[in-house]
Amino acid sequence: SVAKQKKPGAKKFRKAIGQQLNYLKRNLGHIEKLDFEPVAFAFQLFAPRLRLQFPDFAN
């Protein structure tokens, strides 16, 4: 990881910054989904677990 290196090169540094920005973009997208449709998003996340625990759920 770049954070643990003493002197990472400029190319590695730029790549690491780009990766962090992509993670941020992804996470902000998830947050926007939660903001606009919280019930649908929560259902999408937890429905597979509910189906495993309760096989008759949402059939």
C-alpha cells in the first residue's frame, strides 16, 4: 500500500489517489440511493437474508 511506503513514486501516488476517488464516488452513489429511496434500498440489501431465514417470505 502507498500509505506504508517511505517514498512512493508519483505514478503510484496518482494511482492511489484515483482509487480513493473511485471508492468515494461509489460510496456517494450508495448514499444517494439511501437518501432517495430508503425502503427499496434496504429491502434490496436484506431480502436475500430474509428469504434464507424465512423461505415463505416474498413468494
